[in-house]
Amino acid sequence: MKNYPVILEDAWKVYLMGKVEVPALRGVNLKVEQGDYTAIEGRSGSGKSTLLNIMGCLDSPTAGDVLIDGINTSRMSENQLARIRRRKIGFVFQTFNLMSGLTAQENVALPMRFDGVSAGVARKKAAELLDVVGLGERIDHKPMELSGGERQRVAIARALINDPELVLADEPTGNLDSKSGKIVIEVLEDLHKTGVTLVVITHDQAVAKRADNSIRLIDGTICHAGKQKCNFKDSH
């Protein structure tokens, strides 16, 4: 029986701009199978970041359902969503989102500390993960002492600190030069080979082509490669 860490069922996200309703997602249906490496691509404004926020429980759909590991999160409170995020989902953002005053090791350890784990245990695991992403000798460096590619690898290590079932990467190469971007994608792909379910949001077709599955988002509607067609809908 297949296991799906994330399922979206007829998910809509509609923003109110004054008195005008602006749909960012239009009835999205999506299943990500355990262990998959999926790229979601599309132009700016296509709804990629909105989709990531919905998949990652950073936001709730206006209508429809979002199931994380079989649990319907659509009507959960913010505290409940935060617990799901900490324990089941790892995030890698384009802008890294590192704390400038903390070292690489302290940044990576932070999610475990928020979850009540002792400083010693969290720091030990953070050091191990930084070694995995090739930064074992940089654990005491702060973000401004690291290159963009190194900061992104710190962010990847942080995303893995709580052993998530699902890692969501939002334009992970967007702020990097081509050489650093290639290294970051290879780090993510190496992690995927260990069994991590990986979803990469990207506008770069070269990145999307490296994934096992590529999905294109157009005007808030997903078009799947292969037999499935775009699921355009007219209302919500």
C-alpha cells in the first residue's frame, strides 16, 4: 500500500484584495508519494509559493483539504499546525532564513530546542548534520562568514534536524550562482537517496528536469506530466 506524506484534495486559496477575490490556487489535487523527488515549476505569480505554504502548513486553504501523513490539517489551530511543521516537515527557503547572531551549529539546532530537546543533544545532532552537508569545519561560523551556497547548506541541515518525513525547498538555488546552485541541488539529491521525500519549487527547468517527477503550475492550477491533464475549474 502506497504511503503519501502530503495530499491536497481540491485545495483553493483565495485572497481578498479590497472587495475583489483573487484565487492563487484553483482546486489543486496532488499526491506526493513517500520517497518521491518532485519538482514543481512555473513562472512568477503562478502560485508556487502559495502551494508550498499550503503543503507545509504555513497557511491553510480557503477550501479543500490538506492531509499530512494522513492527518487532515485544514481546520487545525496555529499551535497544532506548528507542531505538525516541527515534527513532520523540513523547510529550505530561497532567502535561507538563518539567525544572523547564531553560529551554523546553533541555527541548525534551533528547531530541536523549540521542541524542548536539551542543548547538548541538539548541538550534537546539528554538528553531525553539518558534517553530512560538507560543513563540518564551519560549525562555529555565523551566516555572514559563509558564502551563499554554504548558508543554503546550513538551511538544509536545519531542515533535517527533526527527521522530517517531507522536505520542501522553495527556490533553493534562486539566490545562488550556478556553481553553488549545483552543489546545493546535489546535496538535496543525496539526501533524497537516503529515503527523504523531497519537493523542490523552482522556476528553473534545468533543476526540474533532475527530479523523478515534474509538475507545472499555471495560474494556480497544476498540470501533471504524463497521462494526467490540467485540472482547470471555473468556481470555488
